[in-house]
Amino acid sequence: MTHSQKTLVARMKKLGSSVFADVMETNNVMDYHIKPVNFRESLVGRARTVALPKGDNLFLHYAIYQAHPGDILIVDGQDYKEAAYLGELMAGAAEAIGVEGIIIDGLVRDRTDLRHLDIQIYAKGYLSTGPTKEGPGAFDTAITCAGAMVCPGDYVIADEDGVVVIPQGEVADILEKAEKKAAYEYNRLKQIEAFKQLENKEDTSNLEPGWLQEKLKAYHL
């Protein structure tokens, strides 16, 4: 990554996925079934994409050895649930190369071993059955992964709340909006903490968010 890209990633890591989801005009969030296998911290970086046929991981093997340090592999496994696409050996090789994370619309295996790795893995579940390795497949093409559109070079932020994909051409604008939203939430938390210290809590007008009464006018409350 370039210096400016690294700076963007560092700023993004200070925020949660939910803040980005709130400020994006289009909902580009993955299916809620995608969960972290071994959550460490917010996983943020640029996407390299992999498209797989159901139950076959040949091109995921290929993608791992084409990846660069800092990449996040986003894998369209088509929600296949009869074989695992990845296990300890593949994840360990990806970690050795410097891949930051692998996010799969499908299953993985070697759950206990994956939990001890530093590379972060996201998937929909676990199964002992392994995949075939025949292909075809695709690498670094536009894909849909668990409902989110992903192009190579897009930015990804994943945490325990979910996985958000930000188009690379929009990331600077969306990040600025997300930082403003985070500042608003910080001030709201300070407001809530201040209210907790009051002896008389009957008047909640100082606790309500500023937009609430305007939204309620239509309901004549």
C-alpha cells in the first residue's frame, strides 16, 4: 500500500464497522451469518477477490500465493454448506505471506487451530468435510460476497458487528463522514454520562438526541 492508503487504513481502524454502515448511501454490508473465527481487533485493509465454484477451493489456493502483505482476501463461496473451503494449512500459509485476513461466504474447518493464528478469518460456520481442487474460479474480479459487492482494491472493515465494504473511489468521503459520526456519538456518550450524575432525572430533555422531537412532530405526541 502507498503511504496515503496506509494513513486511510490507520484512521479507519479507530472506528467500528457500524459507523461506516450508518454513513454510506448504499448498504454494502455482508450477510449477518459471516462471523469472526478468531477476532483480534478491527480488520481493515484493501480487498483481493476470489470467486469459487461450490465446494472447490483451487483458486483460493492460487489467490493466497498471489497476495501481498496487508491484503484481505474476500472469497465468494456461494454460501456452500457441504464442504469447508479453508483450514489451518491454507490459513497458516496466508499468514506467513502477510495476508491480514480472509473472509469467506462459506465454511471453514480446523476451528481450534484457526483460533491460535494471528491472521483473522471470517466465515459462516464449520464443517469437517474438505473441498475439491479442480476449479474453475477467478481472482481479482468483481464479485458479490454474502450480499456485498466487492471489487479488487475496495476497502474492507470487519469486526464483531459485521463486515462493510467501501468502494475505493468513495473511501475518503465516507471516512470523513464516519469520523464526524463518531465524534457525534462520543459527545452523546458524554451527555449520557452527565445525565447519570444528576440527582433529579425527571426532566429528560437534556438527554434526548437533538433530532428526536422533530421526527416525532408528525405523530402529534
